[in-house]
Amino acid sequence: MFLLVEFSYDLEKSNAQTFNVLDSVGSGLMDTVKLDFTSNHGSPSHTCIYRLQVHGHEPTSVSKLVTQS
């Protein structure tokens, strides 16, 4: 597992915010994304996530899948 991005949601901005993946990640294949929360703006019991969208590109060939495993 490795870090894709670290960010803070800004309550003063639009509710739909975009955060880019770190350049050091490269173009590896991923099948899982894990969210870790360190703060939830004050609620001691829960954090609400209404929508998470992850965008990327599928590999162009099966050989890429084999070499990156």
C-alpha cells in the first residue's frame, strides 16, 4: 500500500472538490482505494461521505497487467 494523495477538504469552497494524485505514484495498476480520516470537522461519532469518484485509465494491453503485478 502507498499514499496516493493527502488533502484537506475546505468547507469554504464548493462541496465538489478535486485532489490530484501525487506525481511519485507513477502509472501503476490499482484495484482498491482506501480513505483514512484524521478529522471530521467536529463530530465525535461519525464522518459522512456522500460521493467519492475515482478517475483513471485502463491499461492498453494485458502485457501491462502482467509486468506490473
